[in-house]
Amino acid sequence: MTGGMIIGHFGVMNAPTVIDYGAIMTSAQKIEDLNFETALEELEKIVQKLESGEVELEQSIAMYERGAALKAHCEGKLKAAKLKIEKIVLDANGTASTEPAKID
């Protein structure tokens, strides 16, 4: 096997099932350890693979679950970045200061 693996719980007995879906996962890294770019790249690969329709049901479910977690991770990273962005403003005297940027 060349790609990452995911362990999911399928079936009546909740027995773990190992699912290998090629080179999509970044060596089964924990999502919280991924930077934004790596997480987004993996998410895009998962979407492409799922859209191809060539993935078995169990594999699709595991990929979808990881994709949902990657999406949430990316959204969290973007929200954190948005909170850090400040704009430079000048008061009436021309003195520069910063304030949180209002980004919609």
C-alpha cells in the first residue's frame, strides 16, 4: 500500500475497518497538526476522488468524514487569521494606530 489509511467503524459490531484510499491522506496526520494549505490540498483531493464516483461506499464514507473534518479545520484557520488582521487608521491629527479590520 502506498497511501494513507483511515480506520472507521462500520457494520453491526462496530468492528474497525481499515480503508486505504491511495495517496490522498498526508500520511494519516492528525488534522489539527496540518497547516491550512496542506489541509485544503487534501480536502480538494478528497472531493475530486468522491466526485469521480469510483470509490466504494465504505471508503466514500470514511473520506467524507475526513473531508468534513478538514473543512472545519480550514474554516477555523481562516477565522483565526481573520481575527488577527488589523487595519491601520489615521486619526484627525494624522497619528497612525490599528484597529480590528471588519471583513465580511
